[in-house]
Amino acid sequence: MNYLKLAFLVLFVIPSVVMGQKVINSNFLGNWANSGTGAWEYGFYEDGAVAFSDFWKYKRVGFGKKRMEVVLENGNQTIELKIKQGKNGNISIARDGAKGEVFRPCDGKDFVAWVGDDTVSFSRPLVITDTVTIRGYIRNLDKVILPALRGYTFTCSYNGLLEEDDGEIVVPVDSSGRFTLRFTVSAPQRVGLAWGRMWKNIIVEPGETVLLYADASDWKAVPNVSKEEMINGKKDVLFMGKNARFHQEYTCFPYPLWMRDMYELREIAHSDMEFLRLAEADYLKSVVCFDSICGKYPNLSKRCKVAIENEWKYRFAATLMQNRFNLGRRQKFEPEYMEYVDSHFSVNEPLCYFITQHFSTFLRDYTSYVDHQKFRYVDGVGVVYIPDDRFYEALRRLKEGGRFEELTTEDIAICENINRKILDLSRRQTTDTSAFQTVVADKSMLYGKVNAYRSVPEVREQEEVITREYELLLYDTLVPDLLLKELCYAQLFMTGMEYDHKPLLPGMMKLADARISNPILNRKVKQASAVYQKIADKKLAYEASLIDVGQFSHISDADSLWQALIEPYRGNVILFDFWGSWCEPCKDMLALMGDIEKVFENEKVIFMYFAYSSPEETWKNVIKEFDLTGKNIVHYNLPPLQQQMIIEKMEVRGYPTYKIIDKAGNVTSRVLRYPLRPQSVINEIKAELERE
């Protein structure tokens, strides 16, 4: 008996070595949830353990009959665990001398019957900025056979506070299946997690640490499984951390594949209201699914129910407002359509901006739809039409501030009245020139004198400020909540900078400070302005790439213009790129062109860029940002009429448009894909170079 006891004790203190050796009794391998709470707290694997949202090495492991003692190590920290086998496959775990608790085997393939209610609400957004840490362990990664599934990276994509903040983080997964990534958030934020052929969406909060477990043996790929199985099939995914319950429940809800998008619905709907009813039927199916799951699991956490209910609701809402892109010349929906939207959805849901994917889309498209009607509610006046020309208001403000003493307020008022009548005649498409002459009458010299101020920089800046004030008025009218209103303000300033590709001028910065009081949003706007200021201050590496188009001003027909533009480059293969500084896909493609240009920098190849409807300063700043200058690069920013000639000559049907011109100056029939696949562009250019 003494010998047996001695043998037991000796066996119990056999030291474990480092991670990588299989040292755990198979009875204790796997994931274990606390039976008292339902929470996953421990995972024991062949090469290490997880606990307290972190990875641990086995420092020492000892075995006895139906028991095990383990010392886990993480840096300077250690945990001592005494583990015993219990009944029905359960185990007891006592940590650091405390009383043992019962744990049961667990997986993440379905909802867990959590103990008790979780009434925690989402944290208040835009109060603090803090780091989110996501650690992960992908088990059985070494057993994945299909090459398409052996992607040793983990991707976290996120919708930022503002559209310009959207992005993704890609980190490597090490050979043991582990990874760690960190990023900062200032509000509850929905993020997408993707690895192999699995993806999950969760909502993280500032300061949170999440540990994710997944089993790579669950990875499947089409055509081996259906799309439904690949997306909504049960998979072993677990979460650990303070919000683990919420994450687990949220990810167990199915993705509503039955909800058709705008493109699918427009193919079968013959009217606005038919489109609405089809989308509504899809949404009501989601409501039935949601109610069924809530009925089966009545103590689902408050955050989970709020997040899922609003995610599906505002997906429906976003689809309805996306339908505005199918209006064409009609401009407006049928009255019943917008009555339905207004009675079922609200643009005043600040929390939904952060925790759903689709609310921001709904908000953007709803406000844009209203904006395109060109009407505003003005305090004390009511709903009025706001004209596009802010020039005369800018003049008045500057004069009131002490500028332009040579102008009288009466001069400005007379010219504004003339301009209003001219605009009215233009809207009515009047072709009688005498009607315009009658409007101007004997004030033509005054009208010309006052309108000369349009080119004065401070007038243009003041016009921009006034325009932005009217744009902000849209959100003042539609969005009562201050935080959501300021988010809309900030988005407007950020979008404006991206569109203009230039920093905020002093007047615009003053307006931003006056309207955006939230320090986090205010700081984001100023940081973006600083980025564009840095671009504006940048010197062009090769100024000769920007061609002086004044030399072509005398040319009035498309063929002659085209020949003059390409004449200096005959004998070279030319890549023709027609783009616009306002066009996001164009700029996305320009960002990829640098690597293609380098391939041919010593070849007889010219990269010829034509800008369309792009202001001079904005045009130059885009070129500076992407470093698109060099000896084999030329840029043209022609006057509007000549731009139109090139559009017709080169049969431009969209932006960007690419064509290859042969050495003789002829447009080839080569089909060019966007530079998202740079090698295909490179191959086409090489093929043309080699052609005799």
C-alpha cells in the first residue's frame, strides 16, 4: 500500500515540458463550461490551454486515478488547477486552492442554456477610446487537407465610426493555430471575423478582450456543401471574456439568407409598392425566426435581442431606401412607399448606428433621398426650395465683415435678382435669347463686374462654407439626437474632404468646430484635414508629367485634338485611363497603378491619364497622393468642351475607362480589366509591345 502511494506521488510530480508535447490525459481534453453559469472557462489541448481569455503553457502536469494536477504558466503568472473526473462526463476544477466547481463539456454549435438573466446594456458610444484585443485558437488546423482552406491568416473587418474609417486587419495564424490582434474603438462596434471558410460577426466594446476558439475540421467549401450549410451550418466556435455570453448568442443566430437585396427584388418587382411588399415578406419571415428562437431561449441576453432585432429590421429598411437607385427619371417614390418607411423606421436611432451593419446605409440613403428633392425646412419660414448658387450670399457676408467696400448692398441685390431670373429661364429651357437680354437690360456692366468676384479665393471659400451650412441643415431638420446629428456632421465633412481631396480651409474648420462638440468626432475631422494638408504640401516628383493644355485651346474638333495629344508619343504603346477626382473606383484603381508603371519604366510605354470634371487643385492632389508622375507618365486636365470631345472620340461609357493604344496611335481591341488584377493589365501591355 505504501509503495502504491509512493508511486502515485512520484507520478504526480512528473514535470511537463514546453508547449508542443502531448501531456494531457484524453479524459480532460477539450472545452469546459461552468455548470453554474454556462460560461466556457477552460480549454485543455495537446499543446497548451486557454483560460481567462489568454493562452497558457503547461508548466507541470501530474496524473492520478481519475484526477490531474496542472500548473499553467503565462509569463510571470501561474495557475494551479486540481481536476477530478465526475459523473456524466463532467469534471470538477479547483483553482489555486479554492473549492472545486463542476464543469461540463461544451461546444459552440448551438445556443447555450445560460443560467440567469443578462440585462446589461451597451456602453455609451463616443465617451472613451480604448483597445480591443482578440486572441484566437484554431484547433486541428494541421488536419485541413484542401489547399483552398489552408489560409493561415485571420481577418478582422470593421465598419468605423465614419465611412472613411472602414477597414480590415489581417494577422498571421501561427503553426499551432494561434493569433492575436488589437485595434481601438470608441463605441460598441460590429466587426467581421473571417478565417478559412468560416466567418462570424460580433459586437465589441472599448477595452474588451475576446478569446475565440474554432475547430478547423468544420471548414467546408462550395461545391462540397450548399451556401446555406457553409454560412449557417453548425460550427464549433466558442467565446471567452466578459461579453462571452452575448457573443455566443449573437453568433448562433442564423444569417437571414432569405432576405433578398435590392438587385434581386428589382428584377421581379414592377412597381414601388410591389418591391416593398416583397421585401416586407422577407422581413416578416425574419421576425418569425427571431420570435421562435426567443421563445425557445427566453433568457437570451438583452444586448443580443436588441442587436439582432435591429440588424434585421434595418436591413429591411436599407433595402427599401436602396431602391431609390431604381427611380431613374421619376425622382420620387409613390406616396404610399415613403409613408410606409416613415411610419415603420426612424432615422433617430443612435445606438443602431454602431451595432448594426445596415442602419448607416438606411440613414445615408434616406437623407440623400430627401436632399435630392432640393427642399429644406427653415426655422420660421417652413419648407422652402434652396437654390444652388450661394455666390451672392457669400458676397453679402464678406461685405458685412468689411470687405469689398467698392460694392454696395444694392448692387449685390440687383445682380442676385437678375441671376435668379436667368436661372428660372434656364430651368424652363428657354431658347429665346432676347428673354435673357431683357432680364439683364441696362445692368449688363454691373452684372459682369459683380460676377467677376466669383474667382476671388475668399469668395469661393465663403461659398463653400455657406453650401456646407445648408447641407448641415438637412440633419438639423431630420435627426433630433445630438450624438447622431454630430456623426452625420462629421461624415459630411469627411466625405467632402475625400471628394475635394483637400484640407478644410479656415472658414470650414471654424464651422466644424462650431457644429461638432464631441471631442472624438472633432479630432477625427481634424486628423483627416491634416492628412489632406500633408498631401497638398507635397511636391510633385516630376512636374513635367502635368501637361499644359493651353497649347491645345485652338483645336475645336475631336480627331485633330486626339492626334495632337498623342503625337509626341507615337512609337510607344499607350495605356489610356479616363478618370475623375470625384470617382471613388477611379481613385481605388489609381492607387494600384504605381506598381504597373514600374514594370514598364524602361520600356516604350506611356501611361496617359485624362481627368474629367476635376478641379485643378483636387486633380493635382490626387496625383500627389498616389505618386503618379514620371518620365513615362502624362496627365491631361482639358477644358470641359475638349473633355467631352475625348469622351465621344474614345467611346467612354463609365469611369474609369481603360484602353490600349498601339504604336501607330490606333485604339486596339484589347480588353483591359481593372488594375485590381494588375498582372492582367501587365500581360496586355506586354503583348502589345511584342506585336510587330
